[in-house]
Amino acid sequence: MIEVECPVCHAKLWVDAEKKNVVQHKRSEKKQLSSFEELLNKEKQKKEAVDERFSQARSLEQAKKKKAAEFFDQTIKEK
């Protein structure tokens, strides 16, 4: 007897490995839906996190460009 959980619906299945058939199954508990305001807050938090990561990536890219320009100027001055 093997117990398997469905990755999509999270239902549990008990399978007889020898006979290769489902002996028993149990549906998963349904999620309770959140309120609309909670969903909006979660989406707002996700958006803020994405904006923050984008801002960090932009500042990192600007720092790389500045360092490359300084290195180029230094190399030109040495020659």
C-alpha cells in the first residue's frame, strides 16, 4: 500500500502497488478564500517587493557602469 498526494489538488490516494489500483482517496480540505482587501494588500506587497528589487538592480547597474568608466579613464591616463 502506497500513500500518494496529488501535487495539484492535494488529495490523498492510497494505491495497492501489486494490483496497481486506487484503494481509497480523500479530498483535501478546501482553502477558505481571503477577503478582497487581503488579496489587494498581498498584491500591493508583491508589487512593492518587485519595485524594490528593480531599484536595487538599477543602482547596482549604475555602480558597475561608473566603475567601468573610472577604470577606462584610468587606463587612458596611464598610456
